[in-house]
Amino acid sequence: MTQPDNVLPLKIANAGRAIRHVFIRDLALDAHIGAYRHEVGRAQPIRVNVDLTVAEAAHGDSLENVVCYATVVDKIKSIVSEGHLNLVETLAERIASACLEDERVEVALIRVEKLAVIPEASSVGVEIERIRHHS
């Protein structure tokens, strides 16, 4: 699949700042989501994309020393399975919060798209960026 012309490529990984880019592309799920009456009580297809800015650390080829994309996917699936949400914005916020629970994640960029809402559009949705605030 080629990248659409209207989507700019991200440059997150940065050797000088010791930043790693962990990402999930085009996670396809069925979700109970939507504020309109015809959306309540039925699942509809969504697509989720995640880009995480992660502070690098020595990993020693050990899974527990990295932000694991499989763990992030499991968290997203768990959030989606919790029940009906009215807004894709709410889902995006919950995913971002779950990603930021890992102290190595500095920034979470989350895109949630509904794929079957507007016949003339391939998708509609929201993209948010949330930043860890150090105290």
C-alpha cells in the first residue's frame, strides 16, 4: 500500500536526542462507536495508527527493555472491547493515555478512523498528539 499524497511522512527517530520511533500501522478493528442512533448497538470497522516517541535506553535484546508494539496493540484491543463510545476523540484520548502509562513514551500521536461512515470518503476520524508532562 502506498502512502497517500495528503499524508506527510513522520520523522520521529533522532540519534542526537536518543529517540526511538515505535509505531503501529493500520490496525483494523471492529468497534462499537458512534454518537448517532443508527451507530448504537452495532460494531463498525475502524483503523488505528499509533506513533510513539520513545526515550531510548540500552535494550540488550530483551523485550522488557523496550516499548513493545504487541503490548500496545493489546491495550488498544482492550479499550475497544470495553463497550460503546460515542466519539472517536474519546477513543483516541484513551489510547494516548494508555500509551503514556509507559514512562519511556514521551509523545503519543494517535489517529482513529471510521471506515464505513460516509460513502464518498474512505475514512473520517481524528488525530491527536499528547505529550508526557514531567513534574
